[in-house]
Amino acid sequence: MLSIISDIHLSDGTTSFNVHEEAFTKVFKNNILTEIADNEAQEVKIILLGDILDFVRTDYWLKIDPKERPWNGKLDPSTGMNDKGDIMLKHYSAVLDDICAHESTKGFIQALNEIKDEVGSKIPVEIHYVTGNHDRILNNITELQNSFKSKLSSYTPSEIIFCNSFKDTTDYTVLCRHGHEFDENNFGRELYAYLNSKSADEINRFDERMYRVQSIGEVITAELMSGIIYRLNEYKGDPGFVNAVKDINNIRPMSDSFIWLYWYGREQTKKNKGLLMKAFRNSLKEVINSSLGTAWDELVKEIWYFRGDITDRFDQLLDFVEDKKFDDVANIVEAFKPIFSFFSGKGLDDYAKGARSFYASGANPDIQYLVMGHTHEALNIYFKGDTDDKVCMYINTGTYLPFIERIKDSSAVSFVNANQMTLLNIYKRDEDKNSGKSNKYPTMDLWNGIKRKSYNK
């Protein structure tokens, strides 16, 4: 049996919300244990499908010397990171310690350990950690992998496998990727090509070297998204207001994040509006002026408004808001949606297109289920169904975090917030039996749910 989860973004809690620990200690754990018992599971492979630990949603990086941040200094051509290796180990280890000290992370680790304690003496239990863009650094620093393994004390080190994809064509007919490979702003292939004087088109999208390369998305999350929260605190903003702005991390698509800021901020006090604009401007400058931001800016040639990369859009946005007050920006922000559209990279359709191309190539006839995360929006699409019940299916595992989206069928700008949860289990042919008989193909359970309730975080 496989059980797949993604995009829980466990952080230190300084600039973002974490999933309530009971989602793991009760729902996630109990789902796995129940399915093991009910379906005569012969093994359990838990697939952590990326963005599990979040090394960039934190104010840690903003408290250290800018020269020691991963996206500053001299960039290593093989990783796109600050080449001060020992210092990177020191800082990332400190971030991991802070993440693991949070109650939500403790609950997640407790749930994983209790699953092994409960059934490990009867059937094999493994964890396959597929890295995403927010936990990419695990590919670069083995010490971080070992540190996380040490927290999972019920497992032997060999039972915790770090990888960039999980593929099984025999027992489960599944391929699992995080999905950021299709998001040009959150995958480092173009930057790697630039730093190594190559053409990105000549590099296989799934080349293992690319999973070690930093992307502009990490800088945006740390310097801009987290930077806004950090600076609002520095400027002595109202604690309730600052805490609420943390929700900016959960807007999807990310292109709506800045529209959400104006929507949420328009009813705030004059002081809060002023602080928000100040924090936004100064955080935006840090992204633009970073070493990685400068390198990213060189990836695409500039043609004024139609300049093609995200850093150029940042320049335009900074010019736009530089001397304006909050209400001036809020009144005309809709007119600048072409700028905001660049913040989210490629849209959901591009992931579905990637899945469609995967099946259309005919190179993977034994894969029924292509599973990805990254977008935070739970989704399933069938591309083919055979008369013998074999399918070609794309599944997105969504997130356990709140999902905030703009209401589309309204002339007025407004947003809605709901907690999400996806439970995905895939069974071998002789598990989940049909009237005592084995199935022709692996079977699958997929549950997507939302809950409209606020939790103490």
C-alpha cells in the first residue's frame, strides 16, 4: 500500500501558519492504520511528495548578514547558491532545528513514528521523501537528511529514502513527482543553463542535477513573502494585522497574492496601510537586488513592458508603487494584473499538459497514476480509459494548509478561505481484494475534502 501526502510546508511558524498537529496525529495516521487493517496491506510506503519541510518560509534569513543568505554572494554554477558551503550548512541546520521544534512538526513526526510502531513488526514500512522546491536543500546537504532521519527514531536509516521521484511500474503502476519541474520560476533549470553557458532546451527537464539548483521562487518566498511579515513586525505593526497577513502564503494562484493584500488592507487603519506599503516596497527591493535576482534577470532579454522574466516584472511593480500610497495602488491594481500574472509562474493547465504529454509519449505504458503536488489545488483528470478498466490518470494531492482563492464569478474583488485535505492510497493487486480475489490492476482510494473552520495555529 502507498499513502501519498504533499505540500504541508512545515515551518518554524515565524512568517507562515502551520497545519494543526491533529491533522497528522489523528486523521493522517488513523487513515493509514485503518486502510492497512481493512485492506490486508502487505507493506506500507509513505510518499512525502515534496514541500514537507519548508526552509524558506521563515524570518531566519532576514536576521543574518545578507552576504550569508543562500541567494547572495558568489553563486556556485552547479547549485545557483551562495558558494560558502560551511556557512550554508550552519544556517540551514539552524532552520531545520527551528522547524522540528514547532508543535506541528512534532505532531507529524510523532504520527510517522507511531505508524511504524503500530505495524512495523508485522509488515515493512518505508518513507520515500520526494523533494520539492521548498525543501530542495535536502538534495544539497546530506547532513540535513541525516538530521531529519534521526527524528524518525522508529525507523532504520535505510527505511527512509530521499529521492526526486518515486516510480513503480509493477506493484502500484504509479509515478510520483513534486511537480515544480513544470514551473519555470520554481525550478532551477534555466538558471543552471545560464550559469554554465548552456541552453536550457538542451537539458532534460528531469536531469538529476537540476534538483540541486536554487530558483527565484525561493528568494521570493524568503525575501518578499516572509519579508513583508518580518518588516511589519520590525515596524511595530498591530500584532493581529501582522498575523493575518501571514495568510499571503496560502493564496492560489500566487498571481492573486498582491491583489489579496490590497483587498485585505483596504479596510485597515491608515497606519497599517502605510506600514504594509513600506514593508512591500523594501521586501521587493531585496529580491531585485539579490545575487540570484540579478542572475535571473539576465535569463531573458528585455523589451520594456514585454520583458519576459519575473525580475523584470518586479522592477515594473516597484516603479509603480514607489511613490504611491496604499489607496492609490488599491484603486487601480486590477489594471496591472498582467504584471501580477508573472508571479505564479506557469498555471495549473501546464501541469495537466505535462501529464497529458507524459501519457501521449507512450513511453510509460505501465503507469496508471501520475501523481504531483506543488499547486496546492487538489485535482484529478482522466486521460484514457480502457475496456479492461486500466486508466491513465493525473492526480494532484493538494495541501493540508488553508487554500485561499479569489471568487471568480463576481465583479467585486473578494476571497474565500477553506482548509483542505487529500487522502490518497494506492493498493497492490492482492491488497484491497474483490470478494477475496486479487484485482487485475492496482486499486486506488482518493478523498478530497474541505472544512470551513478556523483553527488555533
